[in-house]
Amino acid sequence: MIQLTINGEVKQLHQSINIEQFIDQNNLQGKRIAIERNGEIVPRSQYAEQYLTDGDQLEVVVAVGGG
């Protein structure tokens, strides 16, 4: 089991997943998002390669349109 902090909230996962899987599991696919992992922005091209590990801190920002 791994423990993550996501937008300031502690969450636990049963196993390590990559960022692409995290996006799918949290219904974020198709949305304009930015993900920061441990203080660094993760390029979209690396979502499938970056696996979350115990103690990671994520900030997930969803762009909202409006006027």
C-alpha cells in the first residue's frame, strides 16, 4: 500500500500506478489538467512512464473555462 498527498489530502492506494492510470481512475480523462508531482510539472508525454510511489505529493489543477 502506498500513501500519497493529493491537493493536500492524504490518500492510500493498494499498489503503485502511473499518472495515466491515476487520471483514468479519477475521471479526469479528456479534461484540461496540469499535474505537479513533488514540486515539478509532469509533461503529458510522461504520464504513462511516471509511476506514483509512497510519499509522493501531487497537485492536480483542472482548467475551467468561462467568461
